Amino acid sequence: MSVHRVVAGAGAARARKRFGQHFLHDPAVIDRIVGAVAPRAGDALLEIGPGRGALTERLLAAPGCSLDAIEIDRDLCADLRQRFSAVQRFTLHEADALRCDIAGIAARRGRLRVLGNLPYNISTPLLFRLLETIEAIVDLHVMLQREVIERMSAAPGEAAYGRLTLMLYPWVRVEHLFDVGPGAFQPPPRVWSALARLTVRTEPAFAVGPHYASVVATAFAHRRKTLRNALRGLLEADQIERCGIDPGARPETLSPHAYHALATALDAAGSAGLR
């Protein structure tokens, strides 16, 4: 499987293997992305990985939007600065998106509409990093490897359903918008990509307790086992049953709310143990 980063652009910069760059060159795909984002006057846009700037240019064509962009490639940053230096609504941050002060950008701009082509090898930690500042975000439109989008948007019982699905669910609603074939990129990756929309919930789907992440991670570390065995050491079978859940069920069949119930039971057991 090829790990790749998709960056939109039409310039002459060469793709760098160490960044896994595959430049988006298909105008029809860029049109579909802009159409999905539908930027409006007053929006504070944050683009992660602008690359050669083809999508950046289209976003700046939307009147009344501010656009901040985070790019780690210094050569691409030099090109972007030269190209958009006269645009006062554009601010470039030469930085690693995993370390950039996104909350600080939001403090200056207002709640952000995040978009970009995320590198697959850091996609999960980057999404989790964005969740840390979720109150500063309105929505996200992200291009990723198609199988990652399938994991993000999967329903219980589907093969792609798992930890990533469940960790995103309390905070955002995920829509798999459309797929993008390898031919839309230069050089073409070995995998299909897809665009997803993540809409931040007005209120979390449920209150995420201190044990939610550990229950989910433990269950899916042993997804072929029954819950009775997968959660051994965290919850006993009778505790699982008191949550209204069959201890003989397998992890991929449970809804997010069921995992919330299990985590809440573990929260309560831990609190009781401290008294």
C-alpha cells in the first residue's frame, strides 16, 4: 500500500518523495472540492497542505473570505508567498500542521472552516489534533486515502468500522462525498482517494468520559474476540450485561452509544474504587 499526500496545484514544483506529494491537476476535481466547501463571505478558511496553490487560488476567488494556509515544504512556501503576496486576506504559516497553533489562528480569525489534503501517514494524529481544538472549528473538508474515509464514515457491522469511526463520532458527523481516481494526480498514486465532510456537532453526541478512548482501543485491539474476552481486565461480563449489551457480541457490532455506556460503567467502577 502506498502512503501518499495529495496536494492541489498546477505549478512546476516537483513532487518530493519524502513528503509523499501527489499534485492534484484535474480542474474538475478542484471545482468539485470548491463546490463542496461553498465558501461564503465572512468565512475564516484554514487550508492544510496548499501545495502549488491551485485550490488556494480558487478559494481566494470567493469574495470576503480570509484564508490561512499551513505548508511544511519550504520551497512550496516560497512559491506561495511570491504568488499571493499582494493578497491581504491570505496568511501563510510555514509549519508542521501537527505543531501549528490552530487555536491561535482561530483566536484571530474566528471559528475556522478547515480543508486540505492530509498526508496519510499522519492523518489519524492530525485529525485527533484538530479534535483538541474542535470548539474553534465549524467543519472540515479533507482529502484522504479512500480506505481512511471509509473507516471514518463506517456504520456498525461494516468491515471498515473501528477505532477511528468511534473516536470521531461524538464530535462530528462524517459524510463520504466523492472518490478521486489516481489519474487526477501527478504523479498518480497507487490508491484511490476520497473527499469527506466533517461537520462539527452543535453539542457532542454524548459526554466523552475519561475511559471512552481506552475502552474503544482495547475492544478493537481484539476485534475478532467477543466483548467478554476483548475487555477482560477492564469490565467483567456482568458489568457488560448491566449496560444492556451482550458480552458475546463482537466489537464491530456495537454502536458508539454502546461504547459510551461501557465507558461510563468503567468510569463509575473507577470512582467507586477510589472511595
